[in-house]
Amino acid sequence: MVGVPASAKRTVEVYDFRRPTTLAREHSRVLELAFETFARQWGTQLTAKVRVMFQVKCDHVLMRTYDEYASSLPATTAMVLCPVSGIPAKAVVQFPTSAALSWVSHMLGGTMGTVPPERAFTQIEFALVRRLMDDALEDLRYSLGSLLVHTITVGGIQYNSQFAQAAATADLMIVASFTMRIGDASCAATVALPAEALLPQLVESAPQAGSDDPAHLLQAQLAQVPVDVSLLLTPALVLPSVVLGLAVGDVLPFPHPQHRPLDVVVDGHTLARAAVGSNGSRLACIVIDTEESTP
């Protein structure tokens, strides 16, 4: 029996139908676009402040409980807790402490060559990180636009993901995951926002499905598609020898009476009959009769 290679094995995620926490497709797309904008803004802001080329990419946006989110984080990491006005749960901006220490070192004139060990920030280091987070939250507010109506500010910081109490374990969070590339190094970061801060605006901004008859909608759409319209004489049968021998000045008679209107044809189907006329300096036709053509 042939074994299945390890690279071909699929990862299965358990889904609890009793507690569906999946974003609707239209909501997910709106949030993805907003967080992609934030990633570009955040990378530009960090490049200007740290003076090292940053590239930030949004990997995915999910809705998870706070317990699931905290469990997915490293045991030791930097979690900036950000109070949200009018909501008990806090937003979280998470990134490795070693990466943040490298940013601070470079801002103070050091280099990005040596990766600092994981440790808590000093007061000066936290002040510099706090300034970066203030700018990041400003970029977040700009990127989310009307989706974020609450005020978010930088609060405290936690270094243990299991002890951080940003929200109740069952509270739903909108979690955006990012890959940050700084020079030749890269690290993962996340931004988690309380779902109740975004979902009401998402529902209001989602396009409402029309209740019209699908057949009528299809007919209305087809009516807006341009088609080619031809004005034709009655065709004449001509031998190939006559066609090959055509020269300038030759006359080809057509079996179309002078008093008979021309055919108005669309895609080989005669729809109406019309007489030749003019519209200003251009030729035109005047429809004098219509007929229904069966394909």
C-alpha cells in the first residue's frame, strides 16, 4: 500500500456548529480590503519612523473567541492593550518583543543585525513603542473608516498571552494576521478588535440582495448589452467565377425591388423593415414595420 506523502496531508479545522463564528463572505471581503489598506499604511509609517524598509502584508482576517485568539499566540510576546470607548473588551496589537526591541535599537542609532532576547521593555523603550502604536492606531482608524465609530487609545502592555485580560474568554474578536518583513528578517503580528465594535457597521454597509424576479433582473441586464444592427438588401446568388472576375466599374444586380423596404437584421435574425433616410449628414433608416423572428 502506497503511503501518502507528508506534503499532501490536509489540515482539518474543527468547526462547532453550536457556536458559528464565521464571518459572512461580504463582511469578510470588506474587512480584508480595510486591513490590506492598514498593512500598507503601517509599513509606510514604520519605515519612516524606524528608518528601515518595512513590508507588512495582511494574511487573513477571521472571527474568533478571545480564548482561541490568546491560545494561538506565543507564550511570551508583546500585547498592547487598547481600550475601546463604550465597549468593555479591549483591542490588541500583538507582535514579538524581540522585533520591537530591534525597532527601538535602530531608532536609537543601533543596527538590526543582532536579535535582542525576549524581555520586558524599559520605560524609554515602551515610550518609543507607544509612539509607534499611536501612529498605528491612527492608520487603523483611517483604514477602517466608517466601520470604526469608537475611539481606540493605547493602554497598557502585557508580555504573557495567557495572563492578558483584554476580553472575556467567550467574547468574539475580529483578528487580522500580518507578516512583517524588516530587511532580511520577518515576524508575525496580529490586530484583534472586539467584534461588537465592527459588526453593526458591517451589517449596515453590506449590500442588500434585491427581491426582484431573477428573470426580470436577467432581462434588464441583457437589455443593456450593445448589439450590431445591419440594414440588408435581399441577397443575390452569384457564381464564384463572377466573384473572382469582379473589377472596378462592374455592376451586380440584386433581386430587391425599389419599392420594398430593407431588412433590419440582428445576428442573422430579421427584426423589422425600414426605409432609407437621413439624420443630419448621416444615413439613417425609418422603421416602418416589425416582425418577430423565431430562432
